Amino acid sequence: MKNEQYNKSNGNYKVLPIDTFDTKEWLLKKHYAHRMCPISYAFGLFENNVIVGVCTYGHPFSPGLKKCLGGGITILFLNSTVFA
């Protein structure tokens, strides 16, 4: 999918795809778990072009969950959200 599909804005705020690397400081210093997680998709919340939050999605750890929900389904879950 092209990144343009994910670009959303509302006034002074924008949600844009970001690199996993750009989430590192947020997750390690500001998230309660203080650890990196497996990230498939990462988004930044920008206010006036300054990042004020991150949100990441990834695949579940549990192979049992994947098996329970069916084989041909792609499963992603919200694995972290951090705001300043």
C-alpha cells in the first residue's frame, strides 16, 4: 500500500507513517514498558510538523492465536501508543 493512503490531517494535526527507528526514543523513554516491540506499521502524530505521539501495530506473539482465528487471516494488533 502506498503511504498516501494513510496520510490524514485535521487542522494542526497530521497522522503520517514513520520509520520504526523513529519510534525508538518514544517507546524506550516514554512508554510504560520501556522496551521495543515487534513493529509492522508505525505512525506519528504531528502537531504543526512536530511529532507529539507514536502508534505502532504488529503481529501477535502467540502462534495459538493465529491458529485459533484461522490460517489465511492477517492479524495485526495495536502494540503501543505514546503521546507527549
